[in-house]
Amino acid sequence: MENNTPRAGRKEWTALGVLMLPLALVSMDVSVLYFAIPYISQDLEPSATQQLWVLDMYGFVLAGLLVPMGALGDRVGRRKLVLAGAAAFAVASAAAAYAHTAELLIAVRALLGVGGAALMPSTLGVIRNLFHDERQRGRAVGLWTAVMTTGISLGPVVSGLLLEHFWWGSVFLINVPAMALLLVLVPFLVPESRPTRSARFDVLSAALSLGAVLLVIHGVKEWARHGYEPLPVLAVVAGLVLGAVFVRRQRRVPHPMVDLGLLGRRAFGGPVLANLLAMFATVGMAVFLTQYLQSVLGLSPFRAALWSLVPAAGVAVAAPAGAALAQRVDRAYVMGGGFLVSACGFLWLSQVRTDSALWFTLAGASLYAGGLVAAMTLANELALGAAPPERAGSAAAVLESGQELGGALGMAILGSLGAAVYTGDMAGALPSGVPRADAVRETLGGAMAVAAQLPHASADAVLTAARDAFTHGMNVAAFGAAGVMAGAGLLSLVRLRGAGRTAVTGQTGGPRTVSRAES
């Protein structure tokens, strides 16, 4: 179809390699704090709510700003926004490394989210400008997707390696030299890309998008932790109202940030929702698993990080198997099966106890990871194939926004659910006379910090109660994740059956045509 289009050469592929560096770091920052949280808890002594905000503020802001930043890149130039995002990310990383209070760390995590949101859609837009040949562009976008998902898995490994030798701030400092290298190389390797049309940046839509995401997630998090209270409910309602106003505005403005017509197509909107649910379970449970390996089983940060890579074996088998099976049967059945396999993996994890064997926990994690990746790979393929070529960049931004929002919601809802169970269990299990009992009842990290200052017998009692309560919270969160995955499987079977039956998948890894059912 693009026989006369120019093919990319060494310079373009080198530029792609340069662009993958910030993408990996931005995706790593979603998970890089998993093993650092116990150290941050001991140093900054955050409350349970502050600890959750430290973890999820980055994802909240990133999710809320992806679409607005994509629109801004269309107007000011994507390369320029990549450079601005890299500079902001470097400054925020240095500030986070030396944050001396939980409040300051939360604030700079928000600034990191701004920088990350500037980088992610801009790198994808620049890739489309570098690769005009359809097959080459397909391989480049496939690599972009692989680096993004791999970065989330590598975050805990890099974190564990650094924490073996340095303090927790080092997990942020590694971003600084990488972003500096990006600032030097991008002007020489990456051409600027500007749209043919010019339009004013819609500041109001950007504010509505961010406000809706932050209010809804904050309200849900507080509601899950404290039960029904007026303020969390009001926050959720206000966020939904802002979201409705945002959608209404997108229907009226001449250059909307989100193509609502594309979202209405079941071959695109369905995969976006499926990916959101998948990331909800993946990121939400990752917080529990990393702390379980480190704080319950007592593994060192680096050993825990290495063991957390074992589920990648399930991914390596499931992803190609799912793709091969989808060539013979309707991909909706394969996606539904993948989600149901992941639900079984989460149910497996609901049976983990404090004295469970390590292999038992890793087997359950491998099962859910394999099912999820098989389903997500096909969802991405279907969504990108359903988007018209001229809208593929904005479609990918919406897809990524859904994934980031799902991950942030997973942290908030599953994290809050586990925290509520932990607090409830500790209220009746904590021995009398323990100092700083409030800190012990709020988080496992707080309990470990207090136990380190107690006599041996008292410390053992506190740690036993805290580890049992944390594991119980993880079990309940796993039940919740299993339910969400069962719902995602049902969604795939009902909503996407026949949607991509005539899609043609070539060596690029993406579909090239769509059926009438997708429109």
C-alpha cells in the first residue's frame, strides 16, 4: 500500500533507540518504588494514605495528562515536547531523590508525572514521523509497546539492585544522566514534526481531563479505605461531572483531544476497556507481591526483584501461543480465555499464606501474568487495526491513557482494599503496650520500623501479626482482581466476538484491514 514511500535507514533506527531510553524510564517509574517503599517508610514515616499517594501520584498525573500532552505536541512540535519533558523529568528526579518529607516526595512525583506525560505520546508521534513505510512503522510501534511493558517489569529489578548498595533516592537519580543524554542526542537525530493544521491548545479540556482523573481516583481510594464518608463520595461525583463536561466539550470543539467516534467503535473501545482492566489487576497486585517477597518472606531487595522476574516465563510462553491461536479461532475467544486464565492465577494467589513456599507464590503469579499478556497483546493489535491510519497516533495515546489509568486505579482500589483489611486485622491482633501503635496498625512498613526498636519477643509478636494481616489483605485483593479478570473475559466474549475476524496480520505484528463489524 506504501510501495513508493521512503524507507527508514540507520539514522532513523538509531533515533528510535534513543527514544526508547526515556520510554523505558517513564514506564519503570510506575513500579520502581515497589521495593523502596519499606525504606521510604522508615526514613520519611508517611501515613498509610501518604504511602499510597507516593506510589500512585505519578500514575494519576501521567494518566490524566497523556491525552492533553499529545494534543500539545501536535501544536508546538513533538520533538520540542520530548525535550521539555526530558528536562522536567530530570529536575523532578533529582528533587525526589533528596526529598526529606513525604509531602515533598508526593509533590515531585506529580512533577515526574507531568514530564512522563510529555514524553510518552510525543515519542510515539515522532516514531510515526520517522517511519513512513508501513511495515517498518509496524515493527517500530511494536518495539515501542514492548519497551513500555518491559519497563514496568524492570522497575523492581533495577530498584532492588540499587537498594542493595545505595539509599532509596538512587532509584530516582538514575533518571538524570539518561535524560541528559536524551537532551544531547535528540536535536541531532530526531526531526521536528508539525501538523499541517494549526489549532489553539484547549487548556480547559486539559484541566477537565486531569481534574476528572484525580478527583475520581482520590475519592475511590478514600472511600475504599475509610468506608462511606461525604467527602470521598463528593470527590467521585465531582470527578464524574468533570468527565461528563470533558466529553461534552469534545463533541463541540473543532479539534477535540479525544476522537469520541473512534471510541464508540467496538473494535477500539472494547480493547481500550479490556486493557484498562488488565492493567488494573497487574499493577494493583504487583504492589502486594513485591512487598510480600521482601517484607513477609524476608528476601533481600535484589533477590526479591530477581525472583519477581520468574512470571516472565509464563509471559514468554503465553504471548506467542495466544497470537498463534488467534489465527485459527476468533480472537475474542482467545482474549476471553487469557483473562480467565489470569483469574485462575489470582485465585491461586488468594491461597498464599505467610509460610507458603516461594514456588507456590511464583506459580500463581506466572499463571496470571501469562493470561494477561496474551489477552493484552491481542487487544492492542485489534485496537490499532480498528483506527484509521491518519488517527493511529491519537488512537495509541488513548490506548496508553487507558492502560495508565487502569494501573493507577489498580493501585488505588486494590491497595486501599488491602490496607483496609490490614488495619482491621491489626486492630484486634496487636499486643497491648506496643509503642507507636498507630504506625503499626497503618502499614507493614510502619510495623517493621517499630519492631526494630523492640525487645526480641515483642518484635516477633508484632511482626507475626503484621505479616499475617498483610498476607490476608493480599488474599482479599487477589479475590478482587480475579473478579475483575472474569468480568474482562466476559466483556471480550460478548463485545468483541467477530470484531476482528477479517483482520490481516502481517509480519509487522499489526492488523491492516478491519471488518464491517468493527465500525
